[in-house]
Amino acid sequence: MNETTTIAVDLAKNVFEVLSADANRRILERRRLTRGKFLEFLARHEPVEVVMEACGSAHFWGRTARSFGHQPILLPPAQVKPYVLRNKTDRTDTTGLLEARHRPDIREIPVKTEHQQTLMALHRLRQGWVATRTSRISAVRGILREFGIVVPQGARFLAPRLAYLLGDPPRELGQPLLQVLAEAREEILELERKIRETERQLKALAAQAELVERLLTIPGIGLLTATALVAYVGELSRFPSSRHLASFLGLTPREYSSAGTRRLGRITKRGNRYLRMLLIHGARAALLAGKRVENPDRLRAWALALEARSHHNQATVALANKLARIAWALATHQTVYQPERAA
């Protein structure tokens, strides 16, 4: 009779380290399998828990293991690391995974669907193109400034100004530089086209997700933030409370307490950096929009009152925390944003 109840896998590109253990965490077998052999191993083995770190390709292997009847368990790599004793090797990694699996304070990560990973891929590609465009714009602005030509900050100003300079070039700019600037302009326009196309695809995918439609009713949450929440977090209602979601996103204060003294500092900045950035930028936009209307809603009025007695950035982060909590409430209670109940 097969006593194996848990399989711990150290994922890699080509060769996987596999550990089999029983219910008492006693190691029964270790194997090193190639990618194809590991797939055959999963197909032949009777259903067990398959424990992996939530790293590259982990969600694919989680879906694959589930298709063979196994129960995939994905653990956060940062929380598995303390259980890897002595030197880091593939063998000690699987042993650390086995130990971390039985720790009640480590929460497993849900396996992402193909739809979620498609959204993640679009966000990553878009962010890469935005970073490249920003780099090119900064380089061109710096070059032109050396010749006494100052272009205002902002992506929308550079391409029209370059078109004007290329049509009526000043004497300071030689032909070799004009040719390179023309190519830089074409590259920037092509990057902007790719960014717009990616956003169009995100909008099409968002129409297939009911949760995204509800999240879009929240002020300060747009297409990018709503789709990123679905892609990176998944089911928001899996968190016990809204504060757990805000903590997961790194939007809660860092605590350093001892005895009877409780100290709360700046936000922890744990969790997904990109998603936290989107929430904070959205909160800043909502806060600025509240200043432009005579009678802001309760949520913006609360944020503006907080800004008046503290600081703009503190109010912005607090509003981002609030937006994350509202998103959890909408996902958990299957409703849409109600301004009269927001604050």
C-alpha cells in the first residue's frame, strides 16, 4: 500500500527535485525528474497533495496536477525560506517545503486560472513598454536640452515637438542627429500604439469578468487597477476581512510593539508592488478630483478631512487602504459601490 500523502516539488526549468512523504512527515523517497518524466510521474501517481513554491510556472503545474486529481498547494517563497536549513540545495528546498506545509500560520496561494495569467501577462508587457517609452523620452529630452531646446515634461509633448523640429530643423542639430531623433520618435509612437492595443485587450477581457465590472464602480479604481486586482489577487473574498486584504497589499502600518507599548510606523510595503502603486495612484487621482467639486461624496470628504489635519501623501495612502477594503466588500457581498455608505 502506498503511504505517500504529500509530494514536495522544487520546480525548475528542466530537472525537478521530488520528495515523497507520509502523513507523519517521514520522507519515503527522493527523485530527480526531467520535465517530461515529472509529467508522467504526476499522471501515474495516485491523488496526493503536491506542494510547490509559488514561483515561475508554479500555477501551470498546479493546474496540471489538479487535472490528474491531485491537490496543489502553493506556498509563498519568502515564508518557505526560513525552513530551508543549512546550505541551499534542491534537496533542502523540498525538505523546507514539507516543513512549511504543516505550519498553520502560512497561508497557501490559490492556483491562478489561465484567464488570470493572461491578464497578468498583459499587465507585465504593458508595464515594460511604458518603462521603455519613459526611458526613450527622458533620453531625447536630455539630448535636446544640450542644444538649448527644452521640451515640457509629459509623454504627450515630445512627439509633436519632434515632428516640428524634424520639419524645420534648427541649425544646431546636424543631419546624423536628426536621423536618430526621427527613429526615436517612431519608436516612441510604436510603443504608444502597443500600450493602447494592450489596454484595448484588457478592456475586452474585463468585460468577461463580473468582478471587474463591480470594481469599476469604485472612485479611484479604473481598468488597470480592477484587472490587476483580479489577476494578482484572484478571489478577494478569500480573505477573512478587508484588513487582511489591505495587509496582503502592504497598505497597513508596520507594527513594532513590546510589553504594553504599541508602535505603529509606516506601511509595510509587502505584497505586490505594482498593484500597490496602482491603488495609490488611483487614490491620489480620486483625492484631487474631490477638490474640484463643491460637494464631494462621503469617501472623498473623509480623505480631504484627513489631508487637512495630516499630510497629502498620508491621506493618499489611507485612501488607497480604504479602496482595497471597499473592493473586498464588493467582492464578498456581491454588490456595487454605494457612495452613501462608503466612509
